[in-house]
Amino acid sequence: KAGVTQTPRYLIKTRGQQVTLSCSPISGHRSVSWYQQTPGQGLQFLFEYFSETQRNKGNFPGRFSGRQFSNSRSEMNVSTLELGDSALYLCASSPRGEESGYTFGSGTRLTVV
Amino acid sequence: EDKVVQSPLSLVVHEGDTVTLNCSYEVTNFRSLLWYKQEKKAPTFLFMLTSSGIEKKSGRLSSILDKKELFSILNITATQTGDSAIYLCAVEGGTSYGKLTFGQGTILTVHP
């Protein structure tokens, strides 16, 4: 059974640019959530999607957005990149997004220069 | 606001030692507590705990939850160098679906 797949694995962008990251969940999982991991702040919740609807959003600026497609694949977008956006971005999939466990992908390492 | 605190933040032991990692939490409408191991990138799932006092075991790892005192422990017996990793505790609760609140993690280093 394939795990959670995130692409690309690594990304280098310049300040002011925008970036799109992709997450393909485990087959049958309808919930996809996104996290930002930095050495200083640890893992912080960005947002969660279930059946193409955003159900929950963390405390991040509006530059961070996402969406989910009918096949449950999800994308997150960061516009007007700042140096502080450099982080490991992880997505997690779950059958229904509550009390059913979450499986994480290997993440996308974003570096903003 | 949900809060998860792990201790110690780092731990250095030798192979064969037994370690206990702690996780305390404050969350409204608690639903579950999860433990993950993170070595390189992807946190890998260890345990999900929902009921107090029921120990979950997997090989040399075990974990238990105390919902009255709001904490959980993760025990690793007969540690091996392959146990070196960051151990993350997360809670799921409130009215928020699909959201885990993580602790800072415990960095475990096991020397040969």
C-alpha cells in the first residue's frame, strides 16, 4: 500500500516568489492536513481538508492557502515568500481526520533565499 | 489554546538503558494522544491512546495515558542505537478536526 507522497522533495525559491507543494494521500484517506516544521517552532498546524472542504485553519497569514481535489490530493500554496517561510512542510493523511490516526509524508524542504 | 509539553527536551543514554519520555497536555474535549518517531523527515506513527490506564505495547516500546492527570509516558527498554531520533507527542481535541497539537519533541541519542 503506497504511503503519503509529497512532491517536490526539495525546493529553493527567492523572496517574493510563490510556491506550490503537492500531497497525495494514502488511497481511501479523505482527510489531508498540512504542517510547517522549523527548529524554533516545531510542528505547527497550517490547515486541514476533508472531501474538498477546508475544515480547520491554523494561525498563519493569508499568504498560506491550500485546496483539495476530488481524488483527495491536496496542494498548498505560499505567495510572496519570506525568508522565514524556510521550513520542512509535512502533510498527513487520515481516513476521516479524527481519532483514526495520521500518516505523514516525507515532506518538502523549502529554502527561501 | 491547546498545549503540549514534553520532557526532557534531550536525553543521552547508552545501549541497553531504559528511558521514559514524558508528555503533559492541556486540551478541551480531548480525543486522542499520539506518539511519533522522527528520524530524518517523516514522523512515523508509534501509538494512539484514547483510554486511560491501558498500556499499548510494540516490541520494546510501550505507552500509557492518564486522562485524570493529563499526561502520557513512552517507555523504551533495552535501547539500541537505532532508537536515536526525535520523539513527538501530539494531542487531538477541541472542536478542531484534522488538527494535531505537537509538543517540542524529545531528542534521544543512544550511544553504543
